[in-house]
Amino acid sequence: MVYAPAVPASRFPIRVGRRSRLLLRALFGVRADDSWIDLGDGPDAGLEVRFGWSYFRTPMTNVAHWQIEGPFLWITAIGVRMSIRHRDVTFGGSPHGGVRIDFQAPVRWSILQVPAIYVPADDLEALAAELERRGVPGRDARRRAS
């Protein structure tokens, strides 16, 4: 089987708020150069998230849907956290909003089974557009001011 040359992964930095930097560095090892989401291309394409000491990966074929949400309250948006209600995981550096990415099948991450992640990419619309370009459906659920 012959594959087309691999296109470099599309990397989207995770926004890390100025007021959150020290806390995120101390608790999660987050630095400016290690907080991102990559959408790989090619036969082994994967969605990868690096957020300080945390690393998450699943094949792009497991990505089912995306949705832009937010903004959020600071206290509920910062750090690596799991929602008790939905079991989704947030890799949060800023409360400005995030892209929720749902999976076809839950992803094993340590001892957890993760059905979705939230990623506050610096450019939410660009991440959503790239997911859409790859055939992943979604929508912008933020309320717009009239």
C-alpha cells in the first residue's frame, strides 16, 4: 500500500492565562512550550494533547464530534481535571472557552475511561475549523451577543 507523503501535524497552542501561569507550573508542570494539541495526518494519525506533565492520545478515527463552549469561571477551568458528572477531562490553562472533543469510544487514560476532553486552544475557531476539514462534525455553542 502506498500513502501520500505525510502532512505535518497541525499544532494548536493551549492558552495559558497570565494569572494562572505560576499555579499551573507548580501543580501541573505547565510551561509555555509544552501546552498544545496536535492533529496528526497520515495512516497513523492521532489527536495528541500535551499539558505540562500530562499527555493524552487517541487515533483521529476515534474523534466523533467537537463543540466550542465557554467562557467558563476561572475556578472550574484551570488545571487538569475530570468532571464527576460526565467523566470528561479538561486540560485547562484559561477560562476563555474550550473545544469539547467527544470520542466514538472512551479512551483509556491511566485508570480512567475518558469519553471526551476540553481543550482551551488559543484559537478555538482554528482548531474547530481543522477538525471540520478532517470530516469531524461540530458546532459553536457559545451564545452570541445581539
